[in-house]
Amino acid sequence: MKSSAGKIQLSGYNALFQVGCEAEASGERMQEIPLSELFPFKGHPFQVRDDDAMRKMAESIAEHGVLSAGIARPRPEGGYELLSGHRRKRGSELAGRTTMPVVIRELDDDEATIIMVDSNLQREKILPSEKAFAYKMKMAALNHQGKRRDVTCERGVHKMKSRDIIAQDAGESCGLTVTRYIALTKLIPPLLTLVDEDKLSFSTAADYISVLTKQEQTDLMSVMNKLNVIPVKSQLIAIKEQSKAGTLTITAIEGLLSAEHSTAVQVVLKQARLHQYFPKSYTAQQMEEVIVSLLETWSVQQEHT
């Protein structure tokens, strides 16, 4: 499996100077913009958390200032819409600063969305829900750009699917992974939170729960809370089949989870223990893929002993 950890770390360091170089080459200028005139990107899917990393950023900004300029575009109603630099703006606020260096660009909605997603995906820690909505936004922008360019596209030229472009840019293993992340956007908030907390498998949530209706997901969450259980793959397969057949009710869900709960085996590995063997930049999904691959190899070895 190809790791994206190195790419993420290198991008973080390069980003300190990249914006300035790009701006210089295009004739743009960095400007000190009042924080009060900088507004978040509409539908920005990435959280800005006041955590330990933010505290360290604020301390660095207080001492050295913002080393990497943000990117923004003018708003019709005044001020500027941030594409890149939401965390730097918050860090500047906590550091007691009133302005922040920003490169102002004239961009349409599709261009702005793609820059916003790509620049924020360079963060070291990204939740599955953040990736899900970011990939969905970029997919819509790429598809819209594709429709506009189809009339001028040369005959016979191969066009990559939007999901494959996103996967390539983000360092994902394949386009299918992007599709599965986008499927997470169909989950109701409580279920999506369980995925973010590593209590519910990313792959099973995408493949089996996202296809359920909102009401079916609400019923599933209700039963999970009642029985204090996280469903395993075999249970979710049965739930998905009943949903397709139109026979899934809250009573049926309770029966399925209760029947197998007594014999189902669930192994929960704490993040602290897993990170003894994985780089800190690895996501839960990357760790899961490695573990499954190792188990498959071990299973084959057992068959020949």
C-alpha cells in the first residue's frame, strides 16, 4: 500500500513559501488584510479546533507572525472569502493580531472550491467526515468544469474520471476510496461522528450504512444506543439486504443486532497502541488496510502449516 504520509509532511513545509512564489510569478501581491474582513469559505468542511496544535500555532504567530500567506477572493458584498488560511486566521486572533498576510485572487466558484479543498488537505490530521465533504465539493467543481470544457475537448483524448483526479491529488490509493469517502456524506450526524471517533469502521459505514434511508439510519442508531452495541459487518450486510427488500423496520434491526450480539466478536484497538507501529500521520483507514493485508497473509500461511 502506498503511503501518503511523506507527501503530507513535505507539502506542509513547502507551503511556507509556495504561496509567495506563485503570487510573484503571476504578478499578484500579498496584502495585510484586517481579520475582520476575512470570512470563511461557504460550506468549508474542515474544522478549526482550539486544540494543542492551535495553541502552538498561536504562540508561533505571536513570536514570528504568519509565515505563509493565506489565499482569498473578493466577496461581492465586501471583504474577502478565505480559501486557505482558516487556521492561520484563528491563530492570529488568539495571538492578538489584527491583520494577516493574504494573496487576493479573482476566481470563479469552481476554481475557488478546488483551491480550498487541495490546500486544506495538506493538514496532518483530517477526520473522515472532513475528507468526505471536501471530496464531494471538489467532485462537484471538477464535474462542472468538465461540462464546460466538453465542447472543446479533442476527440480521442482520454479524460480521467473526477474521482481518480481527486485520488491522485490527495494521495489516496484509488478512485474507489474517494467514492467511499463521499458516501459518508449520506450518514446522519450521530453515525458520522462514530466514524470520526474510530468506533465505526470507515469501510462498513460507507458500503452498508450509507445506502440506508435517513429513517433507517435513525432507527439503527436508536437500537445501537439501546443495546449499547456497534454492529459488525455481518449484521450490517443483513440490514442492507432487508432495506433493499423493503422489510427493514426498527423491530427487525433490533432482532438482527440482538441475535448476533451474543456471539459476535469485536476487537477494539486503541489509537495509542496502534501508533506504536504506524506513523502518526496515518489515518484510521490506512491503518485498517495495512492490518487487513497482514491478516490475509497470516491466514494464507496458516493454511499451509
